[in-house]
Amino acid sequence: MANLKITLVKSTIGAVPKHKKTVQAMGLRKLNKTVELPDNAATRGMINQVRHLVKVEEA
């Protein structure tokens, strides 16, 4: 199964609380940190919700 590299590129300070929790649930704690998550519908939904805060690459 393919993976996605997700990097937090914008701070969650001032973001909607739901978006902050979504970023935390993806495992992103600090700016410019990257996590690899499986490419599935749940992950894509989380990325879509916070697309203005993250950068996504195919891994």
C-alpha cells in the first residue's frame, strides 16, 4: 500500500480547535516535521480538512 509524506508547514496557533486536534491526531507536533501515513480514505479526509496547514507528497 502507498504511503503519504505529510509535513506541517503552518502553525496551528489561532487555528480552529477541531483543526488543531486533527493535526495532532496525524502525529504532527512541531513545524516542519514530517510523518508517513497510509494512503487511505481516512487519511485523505484528515488532509482535506487541514490542507491549508500541511504539505503532502507521495512516498
